Amino acid sequence: MAVSEEYGRVAVLSDIHGVLPALEAVLAEPEVAAADRIVVTGDIAAGPQPAEVLDLLRGLGDRVRWLGGNADRELVEFRRGERAEIPDPIGVFAARALRAEQVDLLAALPATVTLRIRGLGEVLFCHATPRDDEEVVLVDSRPDRWAEVLGGVPPGVGTVVCGHTHMPYVRLAHGRLIVNPGSVGMPYGRPGAHWCLLGPGADLRVTAYDIPAAVARLTADCAYPDIAAWADCYLRARVTDTEASAAFGPRDGRPGP
């Protein structure tokens, strides 16, 4: 793994889930606009405005480094006839809303990216874990679980950035800093568009935006039949962190709720 160029500040956006107003709010943050790179760590398009979100990010050019998530993979598989359904009901709507070249874009996204960031050294970015795009680890996952998940990470990597669970945290695991920026578009636990600024440390951020206006905008602009309920639930963060942790628990090797 050769990582040469070093960046001073990197903004990390995860789990946008096709929510354009939340993405617009984060991109308007001065520190995001000034960042050397923006890393988007998967689950970009599975939501109410998939094509619009991809178009906005593509307009930023080479400043954006893209990773694929499990939900992005599911959209591609559905469009290519490799699966007949998607677990999240809005996924079928999102898959059908993508243009062909956008499907190709998602299909080509890598699973991991490694960058050198000032103050942190080599940072590995992934969607869920470095080895799997839908594996679950949580802030309080047990040490042996982290040892298993991080087993294949190169020794020179001191920081691992992951998303997938829509809940932000920073913790140490076996000497490595683990950072989850939370979700831009579908936060669990508290509303707002969650993201992270890296370099020289790891700074969790949340951008407040006009959620009632965003719910109204999605309801007016999106043809998904249940969009009003979807937007009300996810933009207002009606899924609590306690509920999400309990639901994720069995996938982290814990007893079910």
C-alpha cells in the first residue's frame, strides 16, 4: 500500500442516502468547502433523491474520493437484474431513478481508500468495516470483536474511518483510532447532518439545517409513495440511538433485544 501525498484537512461524509438538502447543508460549511479532499464513505444514493445527490457530488470533481456501501451495491445489483428486491423499500425506487451512467459509477466504486492526513498518518476509509460493506461494529463492541474486524488492516494504518450504523463516535481499538462520522441524511439518535473533519485530529460535526423545509421539499419533489412518512422519520431522527443499537446488536454478536 503506497500512500504518498499528505492532506491537511479531509471532510468525511457518510450515509447520505439520497437526501439532497442535508448534503447541500454540509457542503455549504466553510470547513468542508476549504477541505483538501472530501471522502464519501458509501450509501450515497439509496434514498429519495439519488440522481440529484450523485450529480451534485460529481460536480465537485477530483476533490471527492468515493467509496461504495452495501446500499449502493444493492442498487446496482437490482438494476442489473442480479437481485429481485432490496431490503429497504425505498431502495427499489432509488435504483429505478438512476441513469445508466450513474449505475456504472456506483458499480465501479472501491471498497476502501487510504489517504495520508497530517497529524493522523495513514487513514483507511471504508463503509462498514475494512473487510465487509455491511458488517456491524459499534462504539462499545468488545475488544475481541475489534481484533477480528481489524485483523487484515496493514500495520501502518493508525486510523480507520467507517460508517454504516448512522451513529457517530470516536474510540480506540487495539491502538488504532476508530472514527464513525454518523449519517448525513439518515441520522439515528439526534437530527442534523452528521459528518467529520480529519486533520490533525478527528472532529465530529453536525450541521443544523431547516428540517421542516427539507421534509416539505422532499414530499413535494420525490415520487416515492411513502416519502412524507420516510422524510418525517429519518430527517427528524425518530429512530433513537438506543433502538438502533438494540437492532444492530445481534449483528455484532450480542443477544437479541
